[in-house]
Amino acid sequence: MPSSRSSFLVALGAIGPGLAVAATGVGAGDVIAAAVSGATYGTAILWAAVVGAVIKGTLNEGIARWQLATGMTLLEGWGRHLHRAVLPGFAVYLVLWTFMVAGALMAACGLAAYALVPGLPVAAWGALHAVAAFVLVLVGRYALFERLMKGFIALMFVTVVSSALLVRPDWSAVVAGLAIPSVPDGAGPFLLGVIGGVGGSVTLLSYSYWIRERGWDGPAFLAQARLDLGAAYLLTGLFGVAIMVVAAGLEPGEATGTALALELARQIELVAGPAGRWIFLLGFWGAVFTSMLGVWQGVPYLFADVVHTLRRPAAPPEPAPSVRTDSPWYRAYLLFIAFPPMTLLLADRPVWVVLIYSIAGAFFMPFLAATLLYLNNRRTLPAHLRNGRIANVLLLIACLVFGYLCAAELAQRL
């Protein structure tokens, strides 16, 4: 009989899908939201990054628990237990989300690479990253993808934490910002933006397919999934805190959007020399390229699963051939992710696409939290696999936070 210590070490060594989710979820948007909050309010709202990581971890644990309890992905659960319009509506949103996010990731990767090696234009760098991610996903298996993501998240963690150390923060203020929740005047929108922005959105659903690739099937793997996600969101929270500490210790000025990250790199150079700038830029590049790689690998699963569920609504919950990396639907969607959005590198985004994408996207996170409240409290699930009190409270908080952000987005767009 293996000892509990050796079993824990084996489980620790099996960590991987959660790290892929964490690396995918931490992208340019998270860096910018955390940087703006840190630059504006210093270390006062560091705790928000931790709360955001806990909430996203709760959502992902609910997704994993549903699948391990039922044998169905969450999308299959939506198709079986929610209104029949849900999956077609999600499919439309997914296509818009994919087009917009893929274009934004290309631009962010291009800008990060140009800042490191300005030998090519930003658009060319963006296109090269898109093609590289496409080839890696097309010819590589899941094991290669997971190894790459582990390496990149190590790069991100080391470089960003090193950057935080280089700015020599006031550690007593950092501890206070983590341990004593406070809401400075006017910080409400920033606070909710950090909580809601940490750790991804649609990409959370990719976890279902990545644990299936690892062979994690059935309730016996729930403890492993929880350890996996716990490690992942610990790193996610630390990454968000480190970015806020970097921004709090510098003066990024009036820069906005992705340019804010480049301005932080310039400010670090003034404090720590060229090495400090390179360290931060490597971390930023790692953050945006892992997001691209995770989206390219994980999102085609979602489209293939939607098609499978819509075409075979009464099928048994076993994994279907259509939800595989070698399926025609997966590869067709991978092509769609990698190439059509390149047009956004050279042209403005169509206003109507931005409007529909923004409105639909505002509803997604509260909808996800609400469906996990509903599905994971169903009496058909064994009692020990339903939501506990803490999970229900955290999911209710998620509904409120994302509901507020949804209302704010709608008020801005309409």
C-alpha cells in the first residue's frame, strides 16, 4: 500500500491541466486590469486579485466536478438540461468571441515580440505567432501542449515576481493590501474589474477536455482535479498581485491598453536597468503567447462539442469521436481561429461585431455561475458531489459580481 505522502507526491506530479487553464486565462487583459488598478490605488486592493482567483477557481472546480460526476462536459449538460436555444446561442457567441479574441491576441503577441525584437512590424510578428501556435496544436499532441504550458507558466511566474522584487515595494503595505480588504474612494469599478478579470472566461470550459485528455474520468479523480486547480489558481493570484505591485511601485503615466505594459517595462528599466526591462517583457510575452496557445488548443474542443451535442442530443455521455483533436470539426475551427482574425491586424474591428460581442460576453460569466448553481445542486447527483455551502456562497458572489459587470457593460454599450 502506498503511503499518503507518496500518493500526494504522485498527485502533485500529475498537476497539469489546471496550469494550462491558468496560463491561458492570464493574458494581456489581466495584465492591463491589474496594472491600472495598481497604478491608481497602489497596494490597497491587492486582495481583489486573490478573491478573483478564488472565484475563478470555484467556477472551474464546479465544471470539473460536474463532468467527473456525470461523465458529461458542461456543454453537454447545457444541451440536456437547459432550454434548447442555449447551445445555438452559445455557438453564435463563441464564433464572435473567437474572432475578436484571436485578433486581440495576435496584436498583443505582435506588440510584445516587437518590444523584444523590433526587426519586424507588429502585424508580422502577430501573424507569425498565430501560425506558430497553429502548427504546434495541429502536429503536437496534448502532452506536448501541456509541457509547453508548464514551461511558459514557470517563465511568467519567475519573470513577473522578479519584476515585483526589482521595484523594491513597501512589504508592510503589500501585506496590508493582501490581509486587510479595503475599498478606496472611487475604486469600486477597478475592484470588480480585477476580481472579474483574473483567470479567463470562456477558456475555463477547456478544462473539461484537458482532463479528459489526461484520462481523469469519474469521481475518484475529483481530489486530483482540486489539487490541480488549487495550484493553478494560487499561481494566478500571485501573478495578479505581482503585476499590481509592479504598477504600484512605478509611474506608468497616461498609457492605456497594451501600451501600458510596455510603459511599465520602460519604467522598470529606469529602476533596474535593461535587464529589468527584458525580464518584464519576457513575462508579458509569455502571458500573451500562452493565452494564444491555450485558445488555439482548447477552444476548438468547445465548437466540436457544441456540434456533437446539437447533432446527437440523445447520445450517451461517453466521449464522442467528434470531440477530439483529429476530428474535422476541431481542425476546421482551428483554421478559423488562426487565419481569418489576421484581418484585424490591418483593419479596424467592425462596429456591429464589437457591439454584439460585448453584449453577449457581458452575459456569459453570470450565466456560467448560475448554471453551475443549478446543475451542481440537482438531486440526481450524489449528495457528496453536489455544491457544498461554501461553493454555493462563492457562486452566488460570482453571480453578483459578474451581474454587476454585465449591467455596467450594457449601460456603456447601449
